[in-house]
Amino acid sequence: MKDSLMPGLEMTRQIDVDTDRTIGFMGDECRVYGTPYLLQDIEILCRDLLLEHSDEGEDSVGTHVQLEHSAATLLGMWVEITVTITEVARRAVTFDFVARDALEQVAAGTHGRFVVDVETTAARLKGKLAKVQEI
């Protein structure tokens, strides 16, 4: 991790709510931004901010999330997500986030990520796979 990774850094992204980001189980008239897709967009934004301050060979994985999805965003609207780093504790990074559409705040919460070395992680996962295959 670079020395530039510190609390207060933030990133904002505007996302168009297309069909792939909506729920369909209540019919087309009720297509709204689905919570799993909102969470995915938040995680990607947090990861992208971390990558700007990561060394070569580093990436990050999600460790926890607290998400309140408080209002619906309709198909065809946009949502603006802002993530802000609130804590850096060695390789553990905590974010606050807020999401708003054209009318109101639609979500808020916290997300934790852990900065990892990709090669070390790959080796650990191969070791776990080998143990699973022995079972």
C-alpha cells in the first residue's frame, strides 16, 4: 500500500440503473435497483479507490458490510454513490458510503476491505483446494 492511502479519501461514481441492475420478481412496473446490485456497485467503487493507492501485486477483498437500502431507484434513473475511507488499520480499510438518486438518499452504510498480496492469496487458496480434494 502506498503512503497516500489515508482516511478522508473519497470517490464518487454515477451509475445508470439498467435492467440488469433491477429486480424483476414483482413485474416490469416494479423494476427497481436491486440491493445485491447496489452492493456490488459499492464494492467495486471501494476496490477502485483502493487500487489507486495500492502497490503492484496488491488487490483487496471485502470483509464486512452494513447496508441500509432505504428508498427505491427506478429503472432508467441514475444513482450517485460516494465512498469515503474512514479508517486504515494496517491492511484493513473501512469505508462509509452514501447513495443518492435524483430525488433522495437511497442507501448508506459501511464497508470493510482487506488489502492482500495476490500471489500470496493465490497460494493460500491452492492449499485450501488441495485439502478439500483430500476429503
